[in-house]
Amino acid sequence: MFRCVPLGLPQTIRACLFDLDGVITQTAKVHARAWKQVFDEFLQTRGQPAFDPMHDYDDYVDGKPRTDGVRSFLESRHITVPDEAVEDMAERKDRLFLDLIHRHGVQTYDGTVRYVHSARAAGLKVAVVSSSKHTTDVLRAAKLDGLFDGQVDGNVAEREHLRGKPAPDTYLKAAEMLDATAPKSAVYEDALAGVEAGRAGGFGLVIGIDRVGQAEALRRHGADIVVNDLAELMAD
């Protein structure tokens, strides 16, 4: 049984767990731009086609810890490199990303920001869940710091040895922070690995946000509901 107003959630849901890039902030485009620069420089030395900032990013990189993203993409091209090279590409991408957000700032998705405020007004707890170690910097740049009741980011994951998405560990940790169980929590994700994590963790509802025309893929990977923007789930 779903609420008609204002959030489209089962009555049992007590906590809302939001991915950052592509759900709250428009930093997914910045991440993709940084990855493209790093991978294209490498791929040119191998005579391989360029990195596709839409499909390659969504299929192999989005939502994953940086080194996992590097390995996943290189595996898709049947390329094996030493661990040192993986770390080097991940660190170079990180430097490029920070430079880009510091120079150009961070845009948000207005529908999500309004949805988060509505969730808080409805008495629900909210958390942000991201593989990024720069989650605090991004939220501050987007003027959203202090909005969330909990935060699980790359620093927490590293400190507590949590597996990255598509494993459910980070989302389960966020639910724990909010004193909620997985069945009483909703996950909001735009990444295929993220909706997989939501399904694997047994969460009460997994909502996929389709930013790039992959609605069916989001459903196949575990989304219960797919929308183009969270504003669609709010009352007029």
C-alpha cells in the first residue's frame, strides 16, 4: 500500500537513502568528463576506441569506488594492467574531478532537493550514500551540508571495510546510522550498480532515477520503480 501524497512510499518506510552523484547533484557529468580524459589518454596508447562518457560510464564506472571502476572498465576492453597503474588512473581522475568542481561549482537536481525536504517534513530520516571520498566537499559546494541525518561515503567505507556497490554494505550501514532496518528503508539510485545494491540488501523499496535513458536496465538490475525525476513522486 503506497501513500498517494507526497512521496510515493509504502507506509512502512521510515528512512530514505540517497545516492549523491546523479541523484542529488549533477556531478555525474563531471565524473564522466574526468574519467574520459584519464581513460582516453591511456586508450590511445593501446590503439583502442575512446571512452564513451555515457554508456561506458554508466555500465562500468558509475557508483563504484574509483579503483573498482578502473578495473571494471579495463576488463570490458580485455586489458590487464598492474595494480600500480590502476591506482595511478584512479588518483589522476580524482585530481581532475576536484579541479573541475572547484572551478565550476556543483549543480543540484531541484526535484531531489525538494523531495528530501519533503521527506524530512514527513518525519522520515534521510541519509546520503556515496562511494566518493569528497562527499562532504560536494555537499558543501552545493549548499546542502547539514541537510542529511547520516552520511556514508568513501572514507567511512574504507575505515569500516565496507564493500562498494553493487554490494549492499554502504546502504546497510546508512540504514543502521538512522536506526532503521533495510525493509523499512528506501534506496534512491541512478546507477545500475546502485540499484543492484538496493535489491541485494533487501530494502523495502528501490527507486531508480533514469537520467540517461536506461529505464529498462534499471528495472532489470533491481529497481522497483523508475522515474525521470523524484518530483514525479511528489504531490502537486
